[in-house]
Amino acid sequence: MKKLLVIFIFTNLVFTSCEDDYLDVSAPSNVDEDFVFASPEDAQKVMAGIYDLWYSLDRKLYYDLEVVGSDSERHPENYSAQLRHIPEGLFASEINIDYGNSKDTWTECYQIINRCNIMLESIEAKEEYQNAITQGTPSPWTQVYGEAVAARATCYKLLVRYFGDVPYFNYAIRTTAQTDTLGLSSRDFIYDSEIAALQEATPLMYRLGESNVNAERFSGTYADAIIGRLAFDAAGYQLRRTDFDYGSVSFDQIGVDNGTWQAKYVRRSDWRDYMAVAKEYYLKVVNNPGSAYLIENDDRGEDFNNPFQRNFQYLMDLEVSPESLYESGYTRGFNSDFPYSFGRPSGGGGSNAYPTKNYGQARIYSSFYYGDFVTEDKRRDVTACITANSGAASERLIDFSPGSREKGGLAMNKLDEARFSDPYITAQRRSGCNWQQLRMADVMLDLAYASAAIGDEATAKAYLEQVRSRAFNQEDQTEFVTNYINAISGQDLLDAIAFERKLELAGEGKTRWDMILYGTMPERIVALRNRQIAMVNGLKTDGFYTFPETGVTISNYIWTKYVDIKDIDPTLDLLTKETPNDLQPSDPIYPVLVPGWRGTSDLWTDYISTLPSDEVNLAIRGLYEYIDPNGTLAAELEADGYVRSPWGINMIENESQYTSDIFRGYPDSFFSAGEPPRYIMPIPSETISQSNGLITQGYGHASQ
């Protein structure tokens, strides 16, 4: 997607490095600062430089941990194939504390924090900014100031999430001497400080859509959401050190202290006060969103009826989605991990393929796909794919054998280069698709949870219903929305909201942190592992397993054949066609429409004239029903050209990958003993060694 902010060359020249420092921050000279901040437009150019850093900020630990480490999301390779699986799986063994992606995230967050502090100090000294504050209305000066505050707060949010209690400073660092007395700050102090700074800055920022501020910049709408997020995080369960002084803050604890790595799983005893703040500011988002809104209607014509998928199609059309509160903007032809890492896989080469290679880092547990989504849920087929792109304009069946591309198990389907309105084939990781980091449904479900947690069930149910409703057709509303929500209250309501977030946000890297904050990570890990074991045992014993929650069956084998869909129905477009709820396996179009949202791009057939039309799309039988390999139906299908294809059996052949390797660092014995989950990353060695003893390593990680 085209960036709306132009990155000026002199922006990079302005931020020259000061003497090397353990936080590895950078600072411009005072003369440069006066030049850069002569006008709000110049300050915005410097903010553009921060956004330029933002395109890769958090991508590395998001890739390693957040989008693969939950009870719905997983990695595609063998556990032993990648070092990143150790922290993802809660440290069954130790890693070098200078693990690259962790160290880079630490450094980049502090680089942005210091640059924001420099901007804030310089802007605060401007008479024009002071006059704008006095007038009390948003202006270009107060907007760019607020953007810097929001960027800093978001960086601290990430640092606390990944590292726990970290060094905190809200002033510009220009010399190494300023860091000599910096130790670790309590996350409570960090949350309170950044919430206060945002509360002051946000009222003087533009809402989304005002003054040409769209979701590729931090708006007042986004800033209110970050206040809500910080307060929500402050209220949640987190891993805390037992060798660190948290002052007067008292805690509610789950389980026992871990004496080996001196940590406990707790939340603040006054957590309800923070949940009330989260609710207040999330309400500000939904009541005054600017141009943002939850997409509840599909505006693409009578052949479309999936507002959930419509959100992601905006991204694939290289347009900013109206559901977005913030998208990190990418430019086509430059680095972009979307959908390379987090979309439908492709076996294509690095360039000039249809589409080019898509690795598929974010994968979906089969027990989640089969056991959590009811058949009527319109999100299921949009969320996960069962066919990959071959790289030569055709479908290829996903393989549960560990690996990448078409291997590695069920992959993400929210992004698919075959569904781009203008497919890009020149080179991999260059699609220009934005990273949607925060959208309205996310906020609404957080709002629902915060409301339910402090006893406002009416508000909680209203927003739960609004998000859930768009996932079902009109004829399914009574059963799956109205009756479902009316029947729950108390803890059941909180659990339902948590479950809805899992369904709504799968593959978007939200669920792992939800599990931590809700205090349910230990029990959800064990439940996931037990569920996967039951599935694999059923496949081994019976050749199939039916999930009791949904009644949907996964089998060892399915039957596939390539077809020319125009021979079946000349009007079919599998990339945009949904599966009708009442479609039966006996219907001729069933094998190509179940599941929906797959296929390949008609635009590519012009490029690949040598590919026969009957080698493009896969017809599939037995995906959700057991077909006896030795039975009559199997024989009939094979006589009709179908081939018996391995499906669940590949999980049997790689059993540990799908059972015992899941969260290897948190075995059942830990759960039985009430041990806390060890998810926090180590602080880099340079920070410790150069801190004059003020910063110590925690959570059992080495110090060097």
C-alpha cells in the first residue's frame, strides 16, 4: 500500500548517533532540532522517520511469539527446527540472552522512545504549540505532539509485554551520562505515566478522518484505544518477579511462587480500577471513532455477504480499511511480510511466480478449526485455508507434515495474494499489503470484557453481540447470537468474550497475550494439549475424530481431484464465493465450494497459457465427514477421478509436533503444581553489563 507519509532524506541525517550507550538510543544536535521543528510540517517529516522505523518494529517478536504461541495459533516447522520455538513454548530450555530478534526489539523500541522524547521536548518549547494548548483545540502542532506520545506509549506497552519491568525515561537522552543512574522501573509506574501523558495529549489530536489523518498515522482515536489497552494490561495477570520491589502494590495470585526463577503469576488487587479506565476509554473510541467503524454490511453487491472478510479485502485491494484504527503502511516493491508470513501460503519461487513464495509462519491448530468454529460461522473459511497456492496459478492441498509453504498444517486465509485486486508477481515480500495492527472489533471485544469484569453486563453483551452478529447469516442469528448471549452471565460471559476474541482475531497475534492477561494461560495450554492428543488418538484408532463441541469430523484421508470449475458452473469464482449453509455433499458444486474462500486468480491464467483449465482448482470430499477408505462412497469417488489424499494421517506420522511439543516448557506437572507460565524474554547482556549494577536479569535467564 502506498505510504501517505513521504520519508525525507534529511530525516535520517537529523537523527545522528550519540556516543554508544547501553540503550542504543540516538539523538540529533540542538541546532538540527531547531531546524527540524521550525514548523509542524517539518516536525511531521521527523515523525515520518519514526513511522519508517515502525514498519519493522515488533515484527520480529510478533513473528516469533505472538502469532504462533496460543491455543489457536502455531508454527509450521518441527519444534527442533527453529530456535524461536524455545521462547514461544515457554522455555523448555535456555537461549542466548542476546537472541537476535529479542535484542533488536529492545533496541528499536528505545530508539523510538528517545526520538519521541526529543520531539516532545522541542515541540513543548515552541510558542505556537503553547498557544495551541491555550486555545484548547486540535492543531497541526498538537497532533504531531500527540503522535509522538502515542508512539512512545506503544513502545513501552511492547517492552513491558515482552520483558516485564524495564528502564523508563520520558525525557531526551543526549549523552551516556544520563543513563548511568537508570535502573528498572516498575511496570505499574510505566503504565500510570504513559496513561497520564496520553490523557493530556489525546483531546488535542485529530480523530480518524479529520485533517487528512487516516489509519496510517496515530490519531486521537488510536490514542484513546492505547489508553484503554494500557489500563487493560495493567489490570491483567502477568508474570512478576519476586526479587523486585513493587512498592505498595498488592496482588492476587494464581498458583505458587517459582523459587528457581523467582517469579509469580499475579494481578493487582485494585485491578477493577484499571478495568474501569479501560472501559471509559474504549467507550471514547466507539462513541467518537471519527471515520472508523465496524464493518457490518458487505457493500460489494449481491454476490457477496461476508462483512468480516470485507475488512481484509480492503488490505488486499491496497486500501486502508474503515475498520482500522491503525495500519502500518507499506509501499509495494519494498519489504512487506504481509501476506508472505501471515497469509495463504504459496509454493512459488522468489520472483515471477503466481504468486511468489509465501512462507506461512502463522498456522492454525486443527482442533481449533474443527472444534471451535461451528459450520455456520462465516469467519471459519476466511480464517484458515486447506489449500495453498502452488505458485503456478493452481491450488495445492495443505500437508500436515512439518515444513513451510504448502507443508506445516492449516494456514491463515485472511490474506491471500490470489485475492489481490492487482496481483503482484515481481518478487516475494513486496506485495505492499499493510499490517493492520488495531481494528474496531478488537476494541469492541476488549470493551465487552472490561465491562463484564466490573459488572456492567448490559454493555458487555451489547458489544459482544455487535461483533458476533456479523459472523452469522440472518437465519442463524436467533440460535447463534441472541439465544447464545442471553443465556450467559458472570464468569460464563467473560469466558464467552475471551472465546469470541479467539474466533475473531485468530492469526492476528492477539490470543497469546489474552491468555496471559486473563490468567488462563496454564489451563488453556493443558486443554489444548489434551484436545490435540484426543484427536490424534482418535485418528490412530478409528481413522477419524469427531469434535464433541461442533460435531465436525476430521479424518485420516480426504478425496481430491482437479476440475475445471467452468464445467461445473460458469459463474463460479471460488475466491469470492461462500458456501451456502444448506449445501449438501451430493450437490455437484459442493466439492469446489466447501470450504469457501479459496481457488486461484483468473488474472493469472493470461500469464500461464500452458496450464490446462482442469488443473487449476481442487474438488474436495471428506473434509468434514468420515469416508471409509474401503467403502462404497470411496470407490465411487475414485471411479470418478478422485484420489485418496493424506490428511489427518500426517499428524499421526508427526505425532510429537501436534501433541507433546505443544508448549514444551509448560508440562502437565507444572500445571498440577500451580507453577506460573514463564513467557518473558531476557534483557540483553549489554544493558545489564553497562548499567552499573542497577539492572539485573530476572525470570531465571542468564546475566551474560
